[in-house]
Amino acid sequence: MLEVIVAAIAGYAFGAVWYMTLSKPWVEAAGIQVDENGKPNNSSDPKPYVVAFIGALVVAGMMRHIFAMAGIDGVGKALVTGLGLGLFVVLPWMINNIMFSDRSKSLIWLDGGYAVGGCTVIGLVLGVM
């Protein structure tokens, strides 16, 4: 259980760094309303952050289950499996949603990159632990 919590924290932290680094293009592509300082209007609302962390816990928990069921152990296998889950399971669904929602296609790279990177980081942490 501890490895799932640590992996979730790592995935969540990766997302924080990812979106802080790419905040301006993401806000523009996502059409987020901002205040006079350029911060999203809902930036003080804790709900998205809580939901994001719960999501990271769910992903880390399921990835740990998949790793155990498939006999995936060690850093290399876990890293590659995390990357593969991000690239070949999560990303195609995100692309589908973005294409049908008629949203900015740059969200494929902005949000999809986060999903792939987050799964990879979670896999790495699970492999280390």
C-alpha cells in the first residue's frame, strides 16, 4: 500500500511541475477563464486538486495490481510498462475525447503528455519500491 501512495504522490507532483511549466499554453488551449493576474478563476478551489490526487491514487493502485498480476518487477520493466500504459491505453482515449469535443488539438500534447509522463513516473516508482 505504501508504494501506491508514494507512486501517487510522485505522479501528482509530476503533474504539478508539468502544468506549472506549461500553464500559459494549457490555459489558452483549454479555454480556461483567468483573472487580471492571469491565474485561472478556479485556482483557489481545492476540489480539482483533491480529485486529481484521488485519480493518481486510483491509477497507481491499478498499475500496482496489473504489475503484480503480470509479474512485472524491477525498475526497467515497470518503467516501460508505465510508459506503455500511458502511450497505448490512456493517450488514445484522450485523443478520442479531444477530437470529438472540438477542443484545441494542442491539448493532445499538453494533457496527453501529462498522462503518458504520469503513468511512466508511477511505473518507475512502483518498480523502485
